[in-house]
Amino acid sequence: FTLFSIVAILSLPISAAQLYRYKNDAGGVVLNHTIPSKYVDAGYDILNEQGRVIEIIAPALSKEEIQARDRLLELEQQRAANKQKQDLIDSELKQLYSHPDDAVRTLDRRLQDIEGVTQVKLSRITNAKNQIRLEEQAAADRQRKGLDVTESMLLMIVKQKALIEREQLDIGELYVELSKLLAEFDIKIKRLEIITNQKATYYDALEKKAATFLSANKPKAITP
């Protein structure tokens, strides 16, 4: 096809009874049975034989408008995906907890478990340090008497220091575990307050209790 043929085809009327209303280069309104292709992108109206508008063809979007439209569409799709994801999370939360206090009680039990394990490990560390002091005192007594420190004494000290290191590492891991647990349940409890429209009654007190525990058991350098 030549360019003239393409223009001619585009200018053919769809129906002889239809009229096209558009603006020409001078801004004047034109009413005709055909519309030149160069005016199509600017938008036009289609009228029936009685002169009533039966369809309005909007102007073609500019490059900037297309980009803005696509960005808006992308944002809307992202919002829809986020809402779907949040709805699923909310549904699972409501299946697990009927009230925010149910989640608070679960967190409290987890905190008590971690506190209990930590106390056991702290007790082992205290016992190991006492054992080291006893062995070091016994070794010093032998040296004052001109005797060699026995291999069993040295091995006992090494063993107790290794125990202390392991327990301190375990306490550090418990600290991290509880920190993550608090962050996770903070999101859950606050979300439950929104979706159930009910307030957690003693969450503030539990937060203070957990903060006190974390402050007292913050990981320190290994000190046998």
C-alpha cells in the first residue's frame, strides 16, 4: 500500500449515516462523514443521522500520560496484591487467636520457657566458675609447696572454661531468639487489636518484663 492508499482507507466512513465531529488545525469544529487520519489522535465524536452523539473517542494518550497510567496501574496491582496477602495473614491470625490476649499469653509462655533455660545455663556458669576457682586455689597451694600442678587440675580448668563458653553462646542465641519473638508477636498483637477491635489488656506489662530480662541477659564478652 502507498501512503495515499492508507490515508484514503482511514478516511472512509464506517456508515454513511454517521457523522464525525472533530477540530481542525485552526481549532474550528468540523462535522463530516469522514475524519482525516491526522485528526484521529486528537479525539472526536461520532453522531447518528439525527445529530445525537453515540460515541465519544477520547484523545490518544501522550507518552508521559501512558507512563503515568502504567505507574498508577502498577501501584494499584501492588496494593491489591498486598491486600490479598494481608487478608490471608489476618485470616490465619484469627484462626490462631480469637483475642489479642490469646497471643499475649502465648508470648508469655515462650518468655517463661526462655527465662527458665537461661537461668539453668547461668547456674551452670556460676558452678563452673566456682570449680575453676577451687582448682586454681589447689594448684596455687601445690606450687607454694614446691609441687607441680597436676594434669587433671589443668584439664578440669580447661573443661570448665569450655563449658562456660558454650553456655554463654547458648544464652546469646536465646537472647536473639527472644528479640525476634518479641518483634514477631508485637506485629501479631497490634494487628489483632485492629482486626478484632479489642485491646490487649496486659501486653504493656509483658513488654516491660521482657525488656528487663533482655537488659539483664544482654550478651557479653566470654569471661570464664
